[in-house]
Amino acid sequence: MTTLLVTGTDTGVGKTWIGRALSHALVAAGRRVVAIKPVETGCSEATARLEDGALLAAATGQAEPGAALYRFPELLAPALAADAAGEEPIDLDAMLLRLEALSAGADVVLVEGVGGLLAPMTWEWTVVDLARALGASALVVAVDRLGTINHTLLTLGALELAGLEVAGIVLTGPETPDASTGTNAAAIVRLAGIDRIVTMPRLADPAAAGREVQPIIEWIRDPSA
């Protein structure tokens, strides 16, 4: 079983879209995929079907989980959202047990983080601790716009410090391109010494991105490539 953390340089960079695109492509290739959003904030009954956890589940066709494992109403970092809801902090060991049970029999497990890599899941741990416990490699998602070089290098530095393997980097198309769009990938390769990077065009339907995500699937198969 391969476990991949889909993390981002920030919130709203396209993590869920990439997770859905990967899920569609892997399922089409005959792989059994489970895609899980451990924690999601800004949740309500009205938004349930459009939440990241639900969209990931729909992309794999999995029976469960059909939504994020922990859902909080306030659109805040998870530690703050739990406090605002008057909830007890999320127990990492309990989450790991749930993830283990839900992942049973899967070929690939996609785990989507919340916001950036170091957004506090509780006041004691972040998604870094979760990824370590799962033995996951990390796919870094960023937007191809001004500022992404700095944000991506900071994220790569945090992953290296944590001893987490980097599967690769995905730059998603910005809603409004700027002068840096199209130049950031080469700059990151030059500065970070990593060549496993792809730029993803803006496609409305993640199910139509099979060809674009193929390099990522190859990275998952052979992390040393």
C-alpha cells in the first residue's frame, strides 16, 4: 500500500482538485484507491455534498468515508475551529486507528491536509506528525503565481526537516496569471534541486486530467525516479 499526503503551500491552492484528478486516473487504471480528508473546517449541513471530503469520496467511488473524519463549522485552522466549537482536541492515535481501518485493502491511500503543511491540527501536532505516523510521502501543491517560489521552498524545507519524502510538486493554474506564471517551475527546479514538478492547466473537470497527472502516478510508483 502506498500512502500519499497531498499538502499545499496555502489554503485554496488546488489540493482537492489534484486529489480528485489522481483518484479518477488511478481508479481508471484498476487501482483500489481510498481518498481521505482527515479534518475539514467551514462545514455545515448545507455544504456537506460540496465539501472537500465528500468530493474526494465521490472521485474514488468509495463507500466510506463519505466526508472528512472531523468536521468543524468555523472556517479556521483546525485547532482554532475545535476551540470555537467547544470540542475536545483531536486525538492523533484515534485518528490513526480510523485511517488504518478505512485504508484496509487499498492500493493507494490519498490523505489531504488542511491549509498549509504546518497549520495546527491541534495545539500539539500538525499534519507533519500525521504523515510521519502514516509513513506517507508528500505531494506539494502550489499555485503558479508570484510568491509561489518562496512558499514552495519553505514547504520543502519543512518536509526535509521532518524527514518526509517528497513525491513531487504540482503547480496549478492561477485564476489570474501574472508575469511569473510559467516561470516558477523552472526556478523551483533550479533552487530546490528537484525535477519532479509538473504544471497543471486549469481544467473544469478533474476526471479529464488523466494525461496531466500521469507523471505524478509514476512518481508514486517509483519515488526515486
